[in-house]
Amino acid sequence: MYLSKLEILGFKSFAQRTQVHFNQGVTSIVGPNGCGKTNIVDAIRWALGEQRSSALRSDKMENVIFNGTSGRKPMGMAEVSLTIENSKGILPTEYSEVTISRRIFRSGESEYLLNKNICRLKDITNLFMDTGMGTNAYSVIELKMVETILSNKADERRNMFEEAAGVNKYKLRRRLALRKLDEVKADLTRVNDIVTEVERSVSSLERQAKKADKYNKISSTLRELELDLAERELALFNLQRKEAKERKEENFQKRLSIESAVNKLEDELRIIKQKLNETEAELKQKRSEVLVNTEKVYNVQRHLSVAEERRKSLDKNIHRFKQELEELNAQLAESFGLIEDSRLNTNDIAVNIESKEKEKEATENKAEELKINLENKQAALKTHTDSLLERFKDITNKENEVSNLQKAINFRNQTISKLNDRIQSLTSNIAKTVGFIEELGQEKEAAELKFASAEALYAAKQKEKEEFEKELNRLRSKELEDKSIISSIKDKIEFIQGLIDNLEGVSKGVKALLEDSSWASGDKTLLAHIGNSADEFRFAVEAALRNNLNNILIETLDDLKSGIEYLRNNNFGKAAFYLTAVKEEKKKGLLNWLQQRTLSKKIKAVQ
């Protein structure tokens, strides 16, 4: 085994990639002071895992990176690779050539590579254990190491000889084993403390678990009741929404009917107003006619009084004419008597004439005298008759005038009666018109009241409609909010259920055990999955189980043993368990089994 090649990039003064090849035997590196000979040794020690910056002649580890010059920029990384020939198999690896590399960045991050694969510093240290190579081995001999070899102190020389003899590896393993034993003892002490603490809290936890189970049952029942209540509320809400919709439709129909009634009332009111205007115009005309008729009545009464005076005068004249007529009738009767006497005399005379025709001649003179006398009397009679006829005509005319006056009086009386009837009719019509006007006024007031009531009813229905619309909008908004909340809760439940099903947030070992169907059969589950605690116990449960929620609940020791064997055989890491029903002797047996198993592992590790 020997160092065959050294490759440096960005380490101290080596800005460019530099390769140094070493052959078997002795290789010397010579050069003036400051050319970088010591930097090559520092690079080898740094690649082997040197952690002390003082051993590399630097204040801090980041200073080993090339810091730049006046003509070159500083670099952000330093890398050193050592290639070792392992043809004889001194290094515990199957490769005949091993390359170890180390990188450091100005951010302080470091990387170790073994055959270009990232590894740990511990892997490189274990690789060169007892080979004479390492940060403290004798592969790099400094001046102080020569002084150590030549020193009289046995301890200092023993370290060098133990390194050469390969004892350091076992001493290191021994120290690690002792350290692990101490850690196991501390862990056992802690386990005992935990068992004691668990024993103290197991009864309380059992009570709380019972309460938690009871709470889970009650919560399940409550959830079912809440779901039932939600369904009932949803059904009630749908029913109310349907009723609200029906009420809205009914109110809409009522609104249409009210609007129709209002329009009808407005039309009727318009007609009534028109009739009222016509009635007022007619009343005005009637009043003017009444005034005219009143004037006519006044004139008629005035003419009537004049006619009455004339009637009285005519009555007087008629009385006078009647007296005169009686006198004339008496005279006429006397004249008729005279005429009759004369006619009788004439007849007698004619008889005498006929009887005395023969005496005509004898008495011709006397007859002529009588004839003359008769003619005279006939002329007087004719004159008297004519006078009587004139009187009779005058009386007839007077009677006609009286009759005409009586007819005029009767006509005037009839006219007055008609006027009185007309006045009474007009008065009745005026009273009826006034009553009709009053009725129209009352109907108008009633229509106005009805219209105001209809307007108030319409406003109330409009307000009720607006309230219904607001309530409907509020219910719709609440429905959308409830749907959004239900959808959000469903999404959260699905997300949480997905996390639970996929065992997110638990360790690799716990996940591997619970996903193994052969081991996870039965009631094995996480402590976090057993349900929620009541509000009064929540803080106590969280305080007690804060760091143990990912522990697996098991019932028997066989489950614990098989789980540990499964994790160990498959290298799945760690897992924590809770025994739900373990008696005292089983707990002690479990502790003894854990102690024996831990000690056996440590003994195997020491060996």
C-alpha cells in the first residue's frame, strides 16, 4: 500500500488543479522557501481528516481556500484527493485503488468522498485505522514526532508503538463500547424512570382512556345526532325555502291582484272624479237654471199679481156686464114680447087682411095707413133688433174677452202651477243633486280611504316582499356558506384521512411496522389514532403524551419482540411502543429482556 497520486485544487497556494504522482520507494520534493512544499503535506493531512486549523497553520478552516492574488480572483472551494494503491489489501476494502477526497466551501460546508461517493469522516477514519495513516499517525513525521520517539517518556513512545502495532483500533472500539455501555445504562435508568412514571400515570391514563372511550362513543353519538339534526335542519330549510317560495309566489299573485285592484280603483276614482266634475258642471248649470227659473217665477208672480188685478177688474166688469146683460136680456125679452105681439098683430092683421080682402079696397086707405104704421113699427123694430144684436154682439165679445181672460188666467195659473211644479222638481233635483254630491263626496272619501288602505297594503306587501327577498338571499348566502364549510370540512377530513392512511409524520420504523400486514394485524395502531380526549383532560393528555403520540399500541410482549426483530432484520430504524395491558411481572421480564439484549449487542460490538 502506498500513496500513488495527489490532486490539489484551490487549496492554499494551489489555485490551478495540480497533480503529484508518487512511485514506489522514496520521493523527495525540493524547492526554495515559500514555493508550497509544506502546503503539499498540509493537503495530505487535511485530506486524511485533520480538523485542527492550527495544525494546518491557519486561523480557521475556511482560510485554506485560495484567497486570490492581484491577478487572480479568489476561489469558492478547495478540494484535495488522495489516490492510494491497495494491491495487497491492507485497507479493509475490496478495491485495489482507493481515492479519498475532501472539499470545503466558503460557506463552511464540507464534503468527504470515498471513490467519488459521499461518505462520513468516520468512514475515512475507520478505513485508515491501524494502517499508520491518519491525522495522528506516524505516516507524517514532524519534528515534534521525532522528539517524541527520542523522548524518555514511555507514554509518548507507547502511543507510537500502539499505532504501529494496530492496538489503537481496539482501544478506540473499547472506548466506544464503554461509552455505549454508559449510554445504555443511562437509557436503562431512563427506561426505569419512564416505567415508574408510566406506572404512576397508567391508572390515570386508564381512567382517562375509559373517559376517552366514553367520550368517543358520546362524540360518535353526538356526531350522528348532529348529522341527523343537520339533515332535519336541511329538510326544514328546504321546506321553509319551498314555503318561502310559495309565499313569494302567493305574495306576487296578491301583489298582481292588489295592483289590478288599485288600477281598478284608480279607474273608478277617475270615473268618479269625471262624474263629479260633470255633476258639478251640471249643478252649476242647474243653479244657473234655478236662478233663471227663479227670475222667471218672480216675473210670473209679478205678472200673476198684475193678472190678478186685471182679473179683479175683469170680475168687476163681468159683474157689470152681467148686470147689463140681465138688463139687456130683460129688454130683449120685452122686445121679443113686443115682437111677438107685433107678429101676432101682424098675423091678426094678415087674417084681417085675408078676411077683409074684400074690405081692402074699402079700407085701402086705412090699410095704407096701417101699412105705413107697420113699416114704421117694423123699421123701429128692426132698429131696436139691430141695437139688440149690437148689444148681443158686444155682450158676446165681452163674454169672449172674459172667456179669453179666464183662459189666460187659467193658462197663467197652469203656468204658475207648472212653474211651481218645476220649482219643486228643481228643488227636489237640487236636493237630490246635493245628496248625490254628498254621496259622491262620501264615496270619494271612501274611495280615497280604500285607495290609501290599498296603498298601505301594497306598501306593506312590498315591504313584506323585500323582507322575504332579504330572508331568501340570507338563506341562500347561508346555504352557500354551509356548503363551503361542509366542502372545506370534507377536504380537511379527506386530507387528514390521507395523512393518517399514509402515516405521514411518523418515523420510518413505525411506518414500516404498520404497513406490514403480517405484524400489524389486530388492534395495533398509533397512540395518536385512539381518539380525542375531553376538553377538561386535553391539556393533561397533551402534556403526558406530547412526545409519545407516534408510539405503537401493542398488547403482548410477543408483539414487542417480533416488532423489534422485524426492525433489526430489515434495518428500518427505530420505533417506540406502548403496552396496553402489561402486568408487573411482565414489565420486569420485559426490562430484563431489554437489558440482556442491549448487553449482548454491546458485547458483540466490543468483540
